[in-house]
Amino acid sequence: MIILKRFLVLSAITFFVIGLAGNGAWAKESGKINVNKASVEELAQLDRVGTKYAQRIVEYREKNGPFKQPEDIMKVKGIGMKVWEVNKDRISVK
């Protein structure tokens, strides 16, 4: 009886964990931020990017279309090599 209870508890925990992973509750695309779709608030989560620069990113993509490569973010005024280097593993364009 004890073995059956343990099995049921472990099964319930396993299904719960699988359910969370399947819904993306743990990570959004490995923590990446899609600069072609992200809001100002989401972009401001990047290191060294506040709301001012996040707004510039949104304005740039609205004016020039989507970024083709992640490093194209450096075309935005105020976003340079330092910002790119600290965020390059977190930026996505797909």
C-alpha cells in the first residue's frame, strides 16, 4: 500500500513538471528576447537597455522593418558593441 501511494505521488509530480515544461512556464525560448516582436517592457529587460533605448529599438523596427540578424540591433542609435556583447546570447530575430 505504501509503495502504491509513493508511486501515485511520484506520478502526479512527474505529470505536473511535464505540464509546466510543455506550457513554457519555465523558459521562453531559452530566455531569448525576439527584438522583432518584443514590447518596450520586454526589451528593457536586456542588460544596459532601459526604456529609452527599448523605445528606440521599437521605433527603428517600425520605420525600417524587422531586424534580419541579431547584431543588427547595433544600427539603433545608442546601442553599440558593449550592449551587443552583454546581450548577444539573449537576442533573437525569429
